[in-house]
Amino acid sequence: MNKKIVIIRTKAGHKYAERIAKKIRSLGGECGITSWKNLKSYLEIHKCFTTRTLLHYRSAGPNINLTAFDLEKKGYRLINSANILDRTSDKYKSYEWANKHGVALPITKKCTPKEIRRSINTLPFHKFVLKPINSNGQGALCFSSFVGDTEIDKKLSQVPGEKIILQQFVEYLKIYRVIVIGGKTVNQAVFYDEPNPNRWKVSVCLNPEIQHEKNPDPKLLSYATYITNIFKSEIAFVDIFLTKDGYVLSEINTACNLTQHEDKSRYSISNEIAKYLISQLNKLNSEKMYIT
């Protein structure tokens, strides 16, 4: 069996996975795609040995991450690693990791709705954001609020989870997305959107209004690589706020459909991902080993 890249996708996330796979094949690599639920059976059926198989995760979450940790223990090479999937898919773990490593961030707490109601008048800031611990609905379940908000109960009831994130509101001018692959920014594919009085919540993920930044600030690019070095990620999509005081991390992602990003920039991000995956696949030990 030749060395092979296996892309792990969500149930619905097949389109961009197929785009990456097509690029891998065009570069002479072998590639398969499976959902995370079917991953273990896929590896067994296709005899994907640990020393000849690279797993590229385009999905993350509590259950997905458990499987990733298990496969990593068996000797599989994962991009991104199970630890990275775990610390980036859980927004509070992301905050803790960044904060521990000296990254300046808005104050962030993980609380039950009851704890939020009880402590809301003692917060050291007036305005804040409520959101799920794990990304959900492309930000649809993320709400801005403030001390004295008469709709706080309604907002709290809409955020899923026994515990949720309360974060100091960031007064931002723009939000950027920087693609970082193998420790290098893809300078040709930087994007942004900006809020206005009628639209405080903007995204640089599945947002048709994103703009292509043709001349990105070197400080922005440097900040993005600094963040990926802190998180030890290999393929990352870093979302960064521009504030009047400089750049502030919004979140770091390991999977997103980047089709519209490629359309806006006319640059093949999928080809860059494919080239990096193949370079890492070629480093795998050629010794044959069966799955244990």
C-alpha cells in the first residue's frame, strides 16, 4: 500500500474536503475522505497502517477529539494533533491556553447562567458577550449584552450548554482571518469584515461579505504566526480583531469551508494545504505496521 492522506470531515462538510483531496491527487498523492464517525472502520477496511497514513482532521468537538486522542496513541500522525483540536474547539480551553502563555485577551469566564445572573452587577466591565463553549451555528447563538440588560434571561436561555462563556466585549474596528500553514502565513489570502452600528457581530468564516485584504499589515501577519506558535497548530485559520490599541485574538480554527475565500482572493488555499500535507506524509516511516 502507498502512503495515504485521509481527510476526516463532519457529516455535512464534504465540499472543501473534496477540493483539498483533488489537489492532493493532482500533486501525485493518494487521498481518501471519511466522516469522523466512520473513521476507524475506514482505516481497518482500507488497511491504513500507522506508518503509512496521515490523518487530516477537518472536524473537532468533544466526541471527535476522543477518537483523535485514541488514534494518536495507536501511532497515527494527525494534522492537527489531538491536543490542538481539543484546545481550539473548546473556547474556554483556548482562553486558558493563550492566557497561560502570555497572550493579552479580554476577560473571559466559564459560568452557569445562574452564576452569571448572580454576579452580573459585580463585573469589572459594562458590556459583554455570551456564547457557547464549542462553536455552534456560525455565531448565531452568540449574543451581546450589558449590565442592566432587560433581555438577559432570554439571551441566556438561547445559549446551549450547562456552562457558557461570558467574555468582555471587544470594541473592534475590523476582524481579520489569516491562514497559517506550517508556521507560514498565506499572505495572498487574508480577509476582513468590519462592524457598523446595525451589525456588531461579523464573521470571517462563512460570510459572503468578507473582503480580500491585498496588502496585509506585516504586524497582523506576525501576530498570526505568534498565535499559531503559541497553540502549536500546523494548519490554522486565525481570526483577529483590530482595535484602537492593536491586534487581539478572536479565535483560532482548524477547519472551515474556504471556497468563498478562494473565490474572493483568486488564490488556491486548498493547494497550499495539499502541499503541506504531502510534505508531512513523505516524512512518515516506511516500515509496515498493522493497526493494533
